[in-house]
Amino acid sequence: MVTNLLLIFIAAFIVNNILLMRYIGLCPFFGVSTSFSTAFGMSSAVLFVMLLSTWVTWILYHFVLIPLDLVFLRTAVFILVIAALVQFVEMFLKKNFKPLYSAMGIYLPLITTNCAILAVTFLVIDYKYSLLQSTIFSIGTALGFGLVIILFSAIRERLEFAPISRSFKGYPIAFIAASLVALAFLGFVGLFGLTL
């Protein structure tokens, strides 16, 4: 059982990283990864929202939607849950961490439409995970998201001072750097035979 949970975590964290292997959630990845503080704040907010939304949607799916034969409402219900949780995070940050709230700008409300969070809520249902397995998968995915966005923020901060042609400055070099990091993570695909 513990080995199975560890494999789920490693697969979600590194092997099938949501950003670099599945290419889901790229909007906040490129938008917020310009500095360490905003990248760390975004990854913390994503961890919180992803974990809570996984719990709430898993419970709603198994104890409300399936018994009432309302599975066709899954997408609408999941999006509403995620939007409510993001509003909670936004109010909390605005009240307690104003500089972080200002630094994240438009990207904080974009967590609502962050397809990485919605994808995790769907994947745990599609993989038929238990609540514990869903929790481990959600934590692994969110930590993998955080690892990559923080790592990439360090790369982008260094790229600001690199002697790069003006035509490659900004997003072009960011996409090139992201593809190279994705290639590095591709080396983990054969790890323990883990593919989901």
C-alpha cells in the first residue's frame, strides 16, 4: 500500500509532471515565473486550491453526483468548486499578504481557469483513485507544478542578464528554456516503469 502511494506521488511529481510532460497549466507557468517570490506564491496557492478542490470534488462526485445520477454535471460542478476556492484564496491573500497579492496580479484569478487544477480533479476520478490516493496524487502534482515554476523562475531571472539577441528576449527565450527543461524531465519517463 505504501509503495503504491509512493509510486503515485513520484509519477505525479516528476515522471508525468503536469507542466512539462502533460503541458497543462502553461498560462500561469509563463506568466508568473518571472520572479521567485511570485512563483513561490503561485505554487503555494495552487497547492492549496488543488488539494482542497480534489477533496471536495471527489466527495461530491462519489456521494452526490453518482447516487443522484448527475454525473453529466461533473464539469460544471468541478469548475464552480474551483472558482469558490480561488475566491477564498484571493480574499485571504488580499487581507493578509498584500505585496504577494499585488505581485501576482491577474494570475491569481486565473487559478480559477487553471486547467492543471481541473485536470487533477478529472484524473483522480478517471483513474478511480480512493480519497487517500487522490490526496497523494494531488499533492504530488501540485509539488511538481511548484518545483518546475520555481526552477523556471530562477532560469528566467538569469536569462534577464544573459547576452541574448533582442529578437529572443522575453517569451521566445522562455519557450526555448522551457523546452530544454522539459527534455531534461523526459529522462524520468522510464523511472520504475511509471507512466500514467
